Amino acid sequence: LPISIGVQGTDYTVASGTITLKKLPAGAATAPIVVTTSGGVVASSYAFTVLPKTPTVTALSPTVGAVGATVVITGTEFFNVTNVTFNGTSALSYTVNSATQITAIVPPGGTTGAVTVTNTGATSATTQTFTVIPGISVFAPLTGTIGTVVSIHGTSFTGATSVKFNGTSAGVAGVGYTIIDDTHIDATVPAGTSSGHITITTPSGTGSSA
């Protein structure tokens, strides 16, 4: 059904055969404009496009996670969403749960920075930073002695400053461990360690094996 613009003088003006809209009414959608006068009704031959308001992002939960983590984004005006990014990298996937909530997956290549939501009208960035920490998905071998080289695979390993075996440092980069690429580190089991989790630390934070 057509939505009324409102009251002449308050919401629109008429002068010299021209109607000027001061604001769009709540609930307005893309459609032809219909004008009613005492002489009848006339509609525009083309549609007036109503763009959604600029989205706002007010909160992230959690604010720290590895690639593949699920992040709940809270805000407003999540209509006609076309993209969600983590520091410029599009989310692996996202679901618009409502006009105020989106669930998004941290993408491969995502780095620490702002999360943005884009709709057909504009893009809004968070005032919060989402921190992408290393994620360890698998390592081999699963058992070994001191001096065994362990191949660790995961995400966001670039710039790693520490690799530890159950809290014992493998040593410095290039000696105790080697960063092969962003998803692969080879580390040597250090003396004095014991069975336990492997952790990798970068400037963004620390990730641990399961």
C-alpha cells in the first residue's frame, strides 16, 4: 500500500508546480511516487530508490579469535547487507540474524583491525578492534623426544615471536623454530619440556593447540 508523505508544510512543500520532500516517511521503500490532488491521482513513470541508512556497529563478541572463529556483530540498520570485512578481508561467511545482529566467520587472511558492515547505502566501521590470534589446527608428529622437529599447521603465523611446548620456549626464530609461511611453522622440541599444548605467539596474541 502507498505510504503517505505526511503534512504539507511540515513534510513537503508545493511551489510553482514543484513538490519538495523534506524527509521520507518511516517504512518508505523503492517505488514510484504517487501524487494526489483534487483533480486526480498521478504516478511517476520510474521508481524513486530508497537507500538504507548507514549501518552502525556497536559491539563485537568476542573481540579476539583465530581464523574460523564465529563473531557476533551488534549494531543497527543491518538491512540489504552486501559485505562484512575483517580489516579489509571479506568474512568467510555471514548471516544477518536481524536488523541489529550479524554472525560472521573470521576469514583466512583476516588480520587485526576494524570490522565493517556494508549495505547498499554505505559502510560503517567499528570503534572496537577485532584481534586475530594464531590458530593451530594440526601438528605432527604427535609424540617425540627432545630435538624432534614438529611441523605445526594453522593460521596467522606470520611474525611469530615465540613457540612453546607446554610452556617451554623452543628458542628464537631461525634457531628453535622456522616460520615457513603464514600457515606453517617447524619447531624443535626443547630440552626441559613435557607433554602438553603447543602455543604460538605473535604481536596480536597467543594461540594454543587443542
